[in-house]
Amino acid sequence: MARLYADEQFPRDVSEQLRTMGHDVLTVQEAGNANLGIPDEEVLAFAVSNKL
């Protein structure tokens, strides 16, 4: 299954549904990166460095 990093605009209920299907989903809220105004490039770098 896929490992995903869901940003703030990704619907939380979709993240939960993906988890029920066996996917590994980390949200920015769970990572402690919510509401920080992190640029997309840094969001991507975080995901890549964490192999998400």
C-alpha cells in the first residue's frame, strides 16, 4: 500500500478512509506542521525526507 503525507487542504475524512483501506497516511496536523504557512516546497521536502 501507499505511504502518504496529507496537507492541510486534503480532507481529513479521505485520510481516514485511505487508512481503512490499508494506506499509511500522515497528516500535517499529526506531524505538528499545521497552520505554519510552510511553503509547498518544504512540505514536499518533509515528505521526501520521511519517505512518505
